[in-house]
Amino acid sequence: MNAMTTKRRDTALAALRRLPSPLGHFINGQSVPGDGPAFAVTEPATGGELGQVRDASEADLNAAVAAAKSAFAPWAATPGEKRKQILHKVADLIEARADEIAAVECLDAGQCWRFMSKAALRGAENFRFFADRAPGAADGEALPTADHLNYTTRKPIGPVAVITPWNTPFMLSTWKIAPALAAGCTVVHKPAEWSPYSARLLAEIAGEAGVPPGVLNSINGLGETTGKRLTEHPDIKAVAFVGESQTGSAIMRQGADTLKRVHFELGGKNPVIVFDDADLERALDAAIFMIYSLNGERCTSSSRALIQASIYDSFVEKLAARVRNLKVGDPFDPATEVGPLIHPRHLSKVASYMDVARQGGATIAAGGEKIAGEGYFFQPTLFSNAAQSMRIAQDEIFGPVLTAIPFTDEADAIAKANDIKYGLAGYLWTSNLERALRVSDALDAGMIWVNSENIRHLPTPFGGVKASGIGRDGGDWSFDFFMETKNVALARGSHKSQRLGV
């Protein structure tokens, strides 16, 4: 371990030591110890215990929701320009502490420094983007007719729940929390129990930036206890969730009795389609990046490589060579490309697909083994000789595992790409513009990148179809979720009204 790597790990450990232990909650602008049972959080790279965290009791949860409810009216009434100033200050403080935030993500999520250093800055960018839109969040449209002037306005929906996952926890938290605050909503945030620490840093940063007490509350806990109470709570008006599709279904059921609005960004089994006329070197780079970066724990990962049969063998051979050469190791080392998986339970899940592949008749062309020693490391893996009907082509493995499937022609590529319950993203590589347009239109997915890896432009909509989600993030689409639209029809006094009972 070099000196810089050691320094980054020490920075993360120092951040945790400054936090209460067990880590409780952040409610109404204050650190609250909580009185629920504690559970352990482990370091993915070593398997050692990082600390204890409280599962929120019912009283803890009720206090957080009550704080959000009490703070809602004054925050909603805060002028948009003032909210803009505060949220820009949040972004300033995120940037000032970006190295600390990134180090904490390496420590408790096992994500690699080379990606997390950028993810922390992306969190600041999310706040700036929505801060600039806060002054116009309530704006609507003028829709006149001959007899009426119709105009629309928007207002924040109320206290909302934001439930975020463990793979890139800080950035994904800002993606939801920033537009909610910009819209005028108050938030109760429940981070994932396996990577809870950066959420506390965000709550503290928000308080320091001037976000009033109660506007952003952070509660820790398990999904089956704290998460369930939060999604069932009658004073929570909407739930924004990022995570696994079955959990999204459970949240929808839990919020049904109170008719909660839901926004889900769920699982994916995304295809990268490589035609034989593509720039194959660039396609190879993008396909590898989109599955093996972030340890494969990425909803938009290109986990199915659909490769035209005429180039299948040669492309898979190049894939396998690159996969074997990926650097797996300490997430704090800037040279590391693939770090550990988040948790022993997740490691076991990913490892179980090796037997699934063999039993289905696929070949493990690279990787396929747990890495001996401490921590939850798994070799980057490539399955070849696979068919779309196999479980390795249907299930979201959510690890550094790529399944390579041949196709014959354009129609076959489209059919195989769409033969899945998910529909989050698709990646397409071809030099034929007409084909690019046809295939993009035919793919059942919310987002398509043509001759590119996942490059996000914040004003564009982000989200999926089928089992990959409900709703869209980004630009004004985020405000559509966090705000209610009202239409006012003002009569010009010229229309005739029906007269009954005269």
C-alpha cells in the first residue's frame, strides 16, 4: 500500500471516528442516537467491522417524518432564489470535502477511488443543476382558449421519502435529494444499510450550508423495518427509490393504502449490441467499461454483449484478454479498476452464477472464481457460448460478469435485446446511421446510447420501462414527480352557460 493510498484510507477512517458510534440518525438538524437495535457495517476490502449502526425504532422514524412535516410549509414558501443560494452552498461544501466523501465511499461501499473521486464531484454538480432551476420550479404554462384563460402552476407535493442503494450511495442520494429540495419538498432519507456513512456527511453538509432543520432528515435502518415504516407512513406523500425491482414492488404495495406517488429506478440487464461494421476498438473499450467499472454493481451496466456472428469469436477473444488483464485490488489504490463486492451475501449471489452458467452450457472464458484472502473480491468474469434463454442472460447478476451472445442480423439483435423483463438502457455500435435509428427506435428501453458508453447529460430524462422502473429523473422530469400541477381556468365572460330549472 503506497503512501497516498494509506492517506486516503486514513481520511475515511477519521471521518467515521468523528461520527457517533453506534451511528444513529439526523433529525430536525440534530444528531439523534436512536433507540433501535444496532447492526454491524463491514469493510468490503477486508471483511472487518467498520462500526455499528442503529436500525430506527418506530419512534425515531415518526420523529423524522414529523420534523419533515413541520418544516415543509416554511421551506415550500422560501423564495426560489433563496433555495438556489442555499443549494449552491451545499454544492460548494461537497466540493470542499470531495476527497473525504470519496474516501468514505471506497471504505464502506468498496468502490474504486478512480471512479468515486469523480462521483463526489458529480454530487455537487447535481445540486448546482437543480439549484439553478429552483426559482422557476413553480412555473407553468399559459393555455388560452376563446372563452377562458387557462394557466398552470406547480407546488411541492409535501414531505417525501428518498431511499437509495449501496452501489454509488452519495451520488445517487444527491440525484434524488437535490431536485426534491429545489422543488420545495422536505425529505426523509434512508440510505442503504450496507453503506450508510456518506448519507450522514451529506446531512451535516446541508445543515452547515443553511438548509433549515427538518428539511433534510437522515434515518438509518433495515429495509424490512425502517424502510417499510417509512413507505407506509401516512405523512409521506411520495417515495423516490433506487434499487432492486422486487423491492420496488414491495414499496408500491406498502404505499398503496395511502396512495403514495412512487418513482422507481430499478434493475437492468442491458444489452450492448455490436454490429460487424462498428468501430470495434471503441466498442470493446465501452463494453468493458460499462460492465466492469463500479465493480459491475451498476444498474446501467452493459451486462449482455450481443455480438454479430461474423465477428463473435474474434471479439470475444479480445474481450477475454482484456478481462483477464483488469486490475483487481485495494479500492483506495488509483490503479485499481475492480474492487470488492459490497457484502458477503452479495458475493455469494454473484459466485452462484458460475454453476448456473456451467449447468446451462455456457463457457467461462475468463474469471469465474472468488479471490482468496480477506475481503469480498471476485474475479472479473466473461461467459461465452451463451444463449438468450439462459439464466445468465436473463437475471440481473449485478457484479463484474458479462454474458456474450451471438446474433445473426438486425432483426435477431432486436429480438434478443428485447427478450428480457427489464428495459433500462441499451448500447448500440454501428457505422450505419439508418440502422442506428431503426434499432434505437425498436429497443424496449428508456435510454439508448449509440456509439457511446453511458454519458449523462443532466437535462435529459433518465429511467426505464418494464421492470426497470416508473418515472424519469433529470431536467424538468424530476420536478414533475416532486410537484403537483394545478390548472386555473379564468373565464373571459363571453361564453354561454347552460340554464337549468328556469
